[in-house]
Amino acid sequence: MKLSYKNWIFLAALATTGLVSCDTDFLDVTPPTEIPTDEVWKDGALAEGFVTGIYQGLQQGGFSEQMLASLTDEAVFTHTGRNINTINEGSLSPSNLGWVDDTYGWGPMYTRIRATNQAIQQLPVSTFSDQALKDRLKGEAHFLRAYYYQQLIRYYGSVPLITKVYELNEDYSVPRNTWEECVNFIVADCDSAAALLKGKAEQKGRATEVAALALKSRVLLYAASDLHDVPTAKAKSALFAAYPNPEFLGYTSGDRKARWQAAQAAAKAAMDAKEGYKLNLTGPVTPEQGKINYISMAMAGYSADKSLDASANEIIFGRYFSPSQTSDGARQTGLNNGPNGYHNWAGNTPIGLLVDDYEMMDGTPFSWTNPKHKANPYVNRDPRFYATVMYDGAPWKPRPSDAKDPANQIQTGSYDLLDEKGTLFNRKGLDTRSSTIEDWNGSRTGYYMRKFIDPNPALYDNTDRQNIPWPFFRVTEVVFNYIEASIELGQDAVALEWLNKIRFRAGMPALKVSGAALKEAYRHEKRIEMAYEEQRYHDARRWMIAPTTLGRPLQYITVIGKFKPGKSMKEPYHYDPTIYDYTYTPTEDKSHENRTWVDKMYFRPFSRDEMNRNAKLTQNPGYDK
């Protein structure tokens, strides 16, 4: 059922609050599946059901089949015909929007914003007596309105700020507010939410005071960034320099240092409100513990694997999933992204550009020109690599019964083997696109996503559903916000202290850099730590590094295993460097996606239909032809 926020709220909301009644008189008065809006604001439980429905705008979090990572230099979407190419190849236009997820789509966002406006308008005049509940629900509505507007402005630039509840047959033509007005509006909503939610008991999946502080921190950090400082953006992009309405994209004047100070203060307020996970270390943990720490944060205490910590305190605001909802698509992360040799779909696979950015354990860069690195590229790397990426020879779960692999290792290469007669032949791995198991679902890159997939060996991803939450905000993002603002303010010592705390938790050595080198180290660290968490899409844009990062050709890996002299193996194959000489060859590929960056893609276009509906809407730069 779909929620309607105009005149009725569906009975589904009642079911969530336990108010479904057997009183048939009620069914005689109104339609049996709907409740009049006027009745909603007379009953606290109904009002809560209404606000609960607004959370549906969060959809599946980042666990959609197509992930935002595949619009970045983190991953590629394996399957064709899903409109991903439209974006990555620079052909996005008002009449060809490419893939649009409901978590940032124009229509879905404004539908939810309308609902928040209803709640904010009605709750103060509602007639139920529980004032604490009214305050909490109003705080949640302010948070959700701020969140949905935040989604809009970070994809589209400034948008029309709507606070009234439009009815049918009204004039919907509304001009864009300025970027500054949008930021100020969202920050005010965050402040209202934080004040109303202060002291309220936390409920998983619902807005809290700390969530409002984290959202404010993110919005102010983005606002201070290069993309939204118009003089800086114009200097870096001829397209922006020629755009006649820069006030829709950023600040045309003002004190940029003050914006960084506001971002730093907001991040510090959020940090002070929630401790986070193992951010008090004074030195690096062991590599194995670093890997466990990183997996534990991704699992957030929801894996049955008892070797992992219950690290739920890292999540500030997340989407949680119920074991009883077996049809919930968001819980199919392993199926969507896991190896085809396990009957999974290999949806959003890591590309070599991400894999190569994981440092060696001593903190030095990995390089294919280093003979030692090239010979063993997956040895002695940053522990977070092993917790994020499945690579050739990596250990994983037990295979299904139709796959002969007692070693349970990822096979993305091509290997020498002997048949029963002793004849040499070459076999493609079980997790390749030439596999004997669902070859059409094989990775194109030679890698698979591991992060956010429950490692519990008893969980069969193809049929079982995991319950790992999606982190809309976690403490580490807020810490990164604080680090970035501190760097921009010239406070290198405090920035380095917190950056090293994140590295120590992962088992990596301390950095000893300053100035421009610290800024680059910070950006690298955030890329690694926040991989697959919908950060890179926005960071590459707001830092205006997209032309040299997102526009790069895809890079795959080719793995070949040849017998060492005098060595051999029969089926079933397993990874063994004492028997095989393995070669690893990075390869650029443009056949699946010919990635190209053009500056118009810093922002999404307004659709042709929306432009026709709203004559006062001004199009973003580069989309007027």
C-alpha cells in the first residue's frame, strides 16, 4: 500500500502502532482502509503513525540494487540497461535523467516534504494531550524535512523552499531560493529538531538530537566547500564562470572562514554528543584486530558472527530491518552484490581504482610499478581492504552444494589444471563471467564487494536475508567533518590527532604530515574509510576533483595461475602459491562504460517535465540545450 498525505492516512500506519480494532462501527463510518486526516491529529498514536510513514522516503538506505558507489570511482554496476551509463558517460540531460533513486528523486523528496509540512502545521494544534509526544513528533518532522531538503540541494543545488501544504488546482510555479537561503533553512530545521528531541529516549531508526546535530554538521561542511564558494568554483570551471545565476549554486560573497568555523563547531557539537567506536586509541591495533574492527562497524552488532564486536554505538542514525520482513529488498545486500559462484548477482563490484588506493601496512602507497607489490598485490595491505573487497584467493563462506570448492575461496582468475587423464587444460574461476555457475552474473572487474555483507557462514545470501543496518550517519563521518574544517582553518595538529585515531582503529600507522600533504592524506583516508557509504559521489564534487577522479576509465584485474615447474593440481582448484605462479595485470576497459566527466554533472538537471510545470524554475548550468 502507498501512503497518501493529502486527505487520508492508510490503515497500515495503524498496524504499526498496534491500534487495529475489531470495532465494526468504525468500519461503517469511513472507508475500511483509510482514516480521515482530521482524525489523525486527535489521537497521539495516529499522529505517530503518520510521522512514521514519512520515514518511508528513506527507502532502502544505501542498499538499493544499484548503489551510488557505481556512480563513482569506487565501483561499477555489472548489469547493462539500468541507465547508469547515462550518468557516467556524461550524457545526462533534462529529457534523459538516467538512473534516479527514490532517495534523492525530485518527486519522492517533495512528496515527503509535503508530509513533514503537514505534521509541522498540525501538531501544534492537535487535540491529543501528550505534549512530550507532540514535541518528539514535531522534532522528527523538522529533522526529516531538513534531511530531504539536504538530499535535494546536494544533488541539484538550491531548490524552491516549500513550507505550505499545497492543495489541488493551486499555482505550483515557485522560483528557486538561493543556496544561502536553502542552507540557512535546513540548519534552522536541524536546530529546531535538536531542541525538540533533546532528552527524548532514543529509538532505533527514528530521529534523535544527535542525528539532527550530525545532519547540521554535514550541511555546513558541504556549504563551506569549494563547489559552493562561487569565486572558487568559477575559477575551477568555465561552465560555472559563464552561468548567470551563481546564487543557486553557492555563496557569491561573505566570509568563507566563518563558514568553516561554523562547520567545525557543528561537527564538534555532534562529536561531544556521541562517543563512537574505539576512537580513543593512542596507537595502532594489530592488523587482524583492525580488520575485525572495520567489519564490526559495518555489521553494527547485527551479525550472528560472534567474533565481531557489537559496535552499534557507531551509528548515529540508520535504517534497521526486521527478520520477519523476508521480502524486504534492502536486506538482499549479499544477493545483490555477492559472487556469482555463490548464485549471487555481482551488482556493484569494486574497480581497480579503489583497490589500488589501499595503502601497504606500513602506510606507503601501493604501486603496480613496484615488482614486489605487483607479484603479490593482495598481501600486507591496509586491513580495511580485506574487510571491504573480495579478491582472487580471498577466503569466504561455504560454497553451495553444486560448486566444487572445499577451500571456499574467491576465484576470479584463470588457472592451469590437469584432467583425469593428466592432460593440461585451463579453467576459468567459479566467480568469473566464464563460470559454470551463473556466468551472466559474474564480476567484470575481478573483485567483489564484501563490506556490509554478513560474513556469518550459516547465512546463504542467495536465499537468506541479512539484517545489517544502513548508516545514514555514523560518528566517523562527523569526525571527518571536524578534521576537514580544522585543516581548512589551519589547525593541523588537532586535525592530525583525530585522523590518526581513525587509522589506529584500523591498524594503520600514524601519519606525520602537515599543510597540503595533510589535506591530501585526509581525503585519501576518507575515501578508504567511508567506501560504499555514499560519501565519494558528493566529496568528489564538492572538492571539485571529479574531472581527475570520477572521469577516469574503469580498471579491471586479470589473474592467471600457471603451474610452477614440476607442480600440478587436479580439480577441485584452490589458491596455492606453492603450486602456481600467479600474474596480475591491471587493465583499462571502456567497452562496458566509457566514463567521461563534464562539468554539468556537478549537479543533476531538473527534468523537462518539471521545467514545463514550473515556469519559474531556473535550469542548472550545462543543461539548457
